[in-house]
Amino acid sequence: MRSTVSPGASVLPPEAGSSFRAELCGGEPTAALDPGFSVLVVLDGAGTLGHERGRPLPVSAGQTVLIPYAAGHTELSGPVSALRCRPPAPGPPAPGPAG
């Protein structure tokens, strides 16, 4: 899957930021994922999801992986692309549309 969205960039409009985030991740080069609850949807390819708390997990297209905060820093590596779905960013809510 090819995309014009930069790795780690949101694929959603700014208005969605107050509800959740969705970031595109690619494993080549290795994508370092900061600690945090997320759901990783593997879009294409195959690779490895490594984490601080145990053995690396092989992942491939079509799989969905829940990543708990307790996993710590994680890394997605290999010829794989995924969508990382996360809760809203901490801080004040983004302003909504004027109306």
C-alpha cells in the first residue's frame, strides 16, 4: 500500500483529534512507537512488533493487535505498513468548527 501521508502523521482531519488519532506506520526503516494504548491494524506486508516486555510478535496483513500501555516502547520493523489507532492526545481539546 502506498500513501501520500508521512509515517506517523494523522490520516484523519484535525477535527477528529478530540476523539481519537490514527497514524500511518511503516516498518522500513524501523518505526519507533512511544508508549501508549493503541490498536495496530496491519495493512500490508509482514514484519515484527517488538516491545520492552517480552518476545517480538510476528505480524502480517489483515491482523489487528492491541498494544497496552504496559508494553512500553514498541517497534514495528520489516516490510510492513500499519494504521495505529489511539485515544486523543493529552491536553486541551482542539477547537471545534465555528457555528
